[in-house]
Amino acid sequence: MTTAATDNSVDSSGGSLKAFVGRYPDSVMGFAGAFAVTIGTYGLADVPRNDATLADLGLAPMTYGHGKTLSGVVFWLGVTLMIWAWVRIGRAPHAMSLRATVTTVLAWAAPLMLAIPVYSRDVYAYLGQAMVLADGFDPYQDGPAHVPGPIVDSMAQIWAPTTSPYSPAFMLLARGVVEVTGQNVFAGVIAFRIVLLPGLLLALWAVPKIAAHFGASRRRGLWLAVLNPMLLIHLVGGPHAELLLMGVLAAGVALVLDGRHILGLLVLGCAGSLKVTAFIAVPFVVWIWIDHLRRERAVSVQDGVGVFAATAAIPLAVFGTFTAILGLGIGWTNGLTFADRIINWFTLPSLVGHVASYVLAPFHVWNLQAILPVTRLIGQVVLAVLLVWFFFRGRGDERSAMKCMCWAMFAVLLLEPSTLPWYYSWVTVLVVAFTLPMWARQTIVGASAFLLIVFQPDDSIVFYKPVETLLALALSVLAAVALRRADPLRLRRGGAFLLGR
């Protein structure tokens, strides 16, 4: 098993591009895949509405007829190449230096910076809510429909009348974007990616530090959390706020683990000010900090009280500062109530609701909308209990605290009203602290491939179509098996047989 001790190999490629290509062909394959994905998005993804940019560039034919079909072929070929390359790299991560791994992440992300928003129209909602703020309205009280134009036309119309659920720091960043780009949707998307990109750079710095702190492989951590095609395509190609959030969250945790507790809590406060989910990680800092003190001296009651107080006060002070700067109070809580409009099978409450509606159908016809509030309420109660349990369970030492922090984040993903693929970045940047067994890594590979297929690039979902879902499941199992076996379909043996060898 690769550990941090073996992560110190030097890349002997000498900085030459030709040498890098020759030594790391899988990196090149993944880059070609990312480039193909980007090209394919111009015909297959969520092209801005009522915008003549593609027509002016002569690219409009890609969005219909044979052009759209060809775009689809190119896009899915790109996804295949990225997953294939990712699996091959994951099969032997020790074969690639840490520097080469970082270079590979940046190379795969680069083409996606120019993609049409793919798999989701959330970025248009970011722009729409920011435009509301820039025009003098309150996005926590007024929906994007208050400022009609190309941005509102491009976003998913279910969100046009709804208020923003985003924390104050994120709204300040978003307002800065639209004050520069206005109603120019293409410019707004590119500008948003640039604003969110520091999150990727922070993750490239923090993930290896978290892994090395616990003796895990830094390169395998980067492979799992940052090179993952599902997360890269969603976060960069989407783009999504989690691109920035995951880096700030990981950086805060890395600083805390390094003993810079106050600075780490300040950074975690910034993460929570981007999206409140990051605050799930904060309570566990108490146990990490106390464990660090315990290594130096006996910890008194006063020490414990001081740590508890600082851990609570510092992030809240950061959040309060951003709230005061924005000047809109805590109205973002209104927007959180609209999350229940997202309905899919990917959280346990929604899954139980779906299954219950089918099982009970012969006895009583209950609409799913009547069952979901009950299952979701139960899920919230169970989640609250689990979060408290994980908090007290993590009080042993910093490893226990880190493990329970990961489980707490995972519990949120499983039990909140709705979960979307890019949300998994919350936990993947933390779980790199541990050397996961092969079955766990295979599960992550399979789940990543599955989520890249059942969620479609045009913001639709095929999870309710049995044939497509079974095909996605088969391909994801193949990807998972390929992480352990280089030729899971035994194609080499079949080729040798046909050639008479």
C-alpha cells in the first residue's frame, strides 16, 4: 500500500513536455478526454438561451440535428477517456510523482474552463441571484425573475422565483462577478470559473497535507479527491460553488491539523460563509485542538472551556463579519427551504419515499409528494442524532475526530432532503486522511462513473429509465473492477485467441 513515505519520488522528466507525455500517457489520455468533453458541451450541454454568441461564432449547428449527434459522440468519448485514464492512474498511483499528479489535475481542468455549463444550470442561478443583488433587490427575499434578461432565460425556471440559499461571502463574490459582466451570460460563466478556481488550487495544496499528516498517500489522495472526473467535470465544467468550497474547507482542516488552530478556524469560518455545510466540520476541531494540547501538557477544565469557546466564536465571528458587510441579515435561511424541490433517489429519505409509494400502492394510493415530507422529517431527526453521536464519538484523539468528521459529512449527504453529485466533494477532500481499502476505492470509482452517466449533460436525469440505468450500472461496475484488474473483460486473451497465439 502506498504511503506518504513513498510519495517523495522526484519527477525525472526534467520539465520537458515531450518527456512528460512519454512518461505519463494516461495523463495525456485524460487531457484528450477533457478536451473532447469541452467540445461536446457546445452541442449537448446547457447553452445560454436568447444569446447569439454561438451563432456569431458559427457554432450554432452543433446544437441541433447531426451537429448535436456528433457533439454527443464526442462528449461521451471524452467522458470514457477521462474515466479510463483515471482508473489506470488509480491502479498504480505510485507510478506518478506528486508534481506530475498536480500537473495532471491542472491539465484536465484547463479545457473545462471553456466548456458550456454542463450537467446543471446552477451557474445561471448564481448569476441571476447576484444580478438581483446588484440591481438593489434582496436576493434573500426576491427571486431572479425580478431582473429579466438572458441570465434568467438561461437558468432552470423552477428557480427563477425562488430566493437565494447561499451564504453571505458567496453572494459578495457573485455580485462582484455580475458587476463586471452584467447580462453577458458567457462572460459571467467564465468569470465565475475564474473566481472559483482558487478552490482547486487550495485543494491541491491542502489534500496532500491532510493525507501526509495521517500517513496516507498524498498522490492517492489527489487521485481520489481532485483528479476524479466526476468531480472535475461537475465542479469546473458546471461550474459549482463547491469548487471553491472544497478548497477552503480542506485548507482550514489542514491548518488545524498542523497546529495553527486559530488560523484554521478563520479559514473554516470563510468556508461556512460560502456554504453553511462547511460548519459541520467545525465542532470536531475541539477534539483535534485538545488532543494537540494533551501532547504538550495535562489539559485542565479551563483549557477545555477555552477551546470550546474559541472554536465556536471564531467561525461565527467570520460569518457575522461577512453578514454585516452584505447587510442582508440571515435571510439565506429562506432559500434553504426550497431544497425539497429536488427529488431523486440519491438520499435515503427520498429513496424510502419512492419505495414506500410503490410497495403501498396495492393497498393505498399515496402520492410521493405526500410521503416525502414524512420520510424527510425522519431523515432530519436521524441526522441530528447522528451528528451529536459522531461529535462525542470523535473525542478520543485527532484521528478519531477526523474519522467522525468524515462520517458526519457523509451522513449529511445520505440524509438531507436532496443530494447532487458535486456535493460529494465535501467528504472526498477529508477522507484522503485515511488509506481506504480496495473495496472502498472501487466503490468510489463505480459511484463516480454511475453519477456521470445517470445525470445527463443537459441537466436531465435517466435514473427513472430502467434500461439506461442498468447500462450505467454495468459500465460503473466495469470501471470499478478495472481498478483492480487491468483487463476485466479479458480482451487481450480474446484477441490473442483470434490471432492464433
